[in-house]
Amino acid sequence: MFNYRKKNIFYILYSCLVGSPVATILCALCSMFIFAACATPEDVGKVQWEMNELKADVKDIKQRSQALERQKPGQDEQLNKRLNGLENEQKATSNAVSDLLIKVQSLTTELKVLTGRFEESRYFSEKSSKELGEGKDTLIAKVKELEVTVNNLNKKLADLETTKVPAEKQKPAEEVKAEKPEGEEKPPQVTKEVKDFYMEAYKAYKANDFWGAREKFQAILKDYPKNEYSDNSRFWIAESYFKEKNYEEAILAYEELLKKNSRSDKIPGAMLKQGLAFYELNDKKTGKIVLEKLIEKFPDSEEAQVAKQKLIPPAPPAQKKPAPAKKKQ
């Protein structure tokens, strides 16, 4: 009998170990009744005290589980809202980052374009300044060379005059009177020769023989430096260079005329063509300055009107209107 009760006790304890808290309590009660027959009063008191503690623990556990079950829907909703908010923030951040990257790429491209334009402008500016400086040095050298040539010609003329005067003094007075009768003053034969030479040179220019015409005009300036055709000769020399598209030499030749006689009637034409020559050399800045000086000095001249037209900026090309769509029949 005792062995049978003992087996029952072990079975009940095993059930308590693997069961739920309620099963544990029932097992404990059964054990108490089983042990009541063979336990002392002290043991029974201890078992009751432990049972009370277990009941309190079970009650606390039930309350906590119920509280957790009540809080769980609200917490899930808050977690879902928070997760949705985080997802929305992540999407907005991703879009902002994408837009920022696109803007950075666009700014980088614009910066490269502006850098290229700046380098191109600086290159052309340095090139124009260098060419202008070289042209200025060449012009100064030409002017100095011309000054030396003119001084040498003046010396030669002075020597010729000094040698001519004594020869005239040796002539008898009667011959002098016969050569120059009173009341009659004939122009020197030299003027007639200069005119003939000038007309030959001008005909060569009109025949597009620019090199031959230039040689003849230069011979006139060399042999007869001071005559009424000097300004015209210098002008047509410059024009011959311009016709040959040798614009640098043309600019120098026009400048020589401007310095030799600033009151010549060829000055407006020389300034106009000199400005146009600078334009042909892509030196628009200097060409504009020359044309503006022409307009300022000779506002009523025909050349000034041409210069004004040249300074007017070209109109932008007109956009073609799209052709009207044909109606379907």
C-alpha cells in the first residue's frame, strides 16, 4: 500500500514539473492530501504557506499577461506608425539626395563649360594683345624707317639746291631775263612729269596691276617727295595692299598718310579703310576705335556714314515659322 502511494506521489510531481501553472497548483493540492496521511502538522503548514504564495504568483502572472494583451494592439499600432514614418522619411531623404546629386552634376557641367569659355576668351585676349603689340612694334619700326628715309631725302634736296644755285649765278643776266620774261610765270616742267607718272601709276592700279602701280607710286614719292600728288600716291599704295588682302601692310600705309598730312582730303577714306583692315584681321576692338575716331572727326562725311553702318551690331537671325499642317482630306 505504501509503495502504491509512493508511485502516485512521483507521478503527481512529474505532472507538476511539465504542466501549466494551474496544473501545478492542482498537483500541489493533491500532493498535500496524499502527504496528509503521513505528514506532520508542521509539514502541512509549510505546504499551505507555499500554496498561498503560488496562488499569489499565479494571480500576478495572470494580471501581467492580461495587461500585456491589452497593451499589445496599441503598441503594434504605434510601431506600425513609426515604421511607416521611418519609411516615408527614408524615401524623402532618398529623393532629396537624388535631386542634390542631379544638381551637383548640372553645376559641375556648367562649371566646366564656363571654365572652357574663360580659357578660350583668355587665349584669344592674350593672342590679340600679342598680335597688337607685334603690329605696334612693326608700325613703330616702319615709321622710324620712313622718318630716316625722309630725312635722307631732305638732305639730298638740300644738297641739290646748294649745287643748283651757284650754276644759276654764273649765267649772264641776259640769259636769265630771256628764260624768265617779265609778267610770265610758267609752271616748272617737274609738275608735268609728276602728273604723267601719277596717271601711269593710277592706270596700273585700275588694271589690277597692284604691284606695278605700287612701284610707280613709290617712285613718285622717292623722286618727288613734296608734290601735289603725294597724298594720293600714299593712299593708293595703301589701297593696293588692301586689294591684295595684305591688311597689315595696308594699315601701316594708311598710318603713314595720316601722319604725313592730317589735313589731306584722303584722311576720311584712309581712316575708314584702316578700321576695316583691323576688322579683317579679327581685331574688332582696334577697328571700332578707328571708326569711332572717324565719326568724331568727320561726322558729315560719307565715310562716317559707312562707319556707322559697320558699328551697328548685326540683327539676330529670324526664326523660321513652322509651316502650317496640311489638312487631311
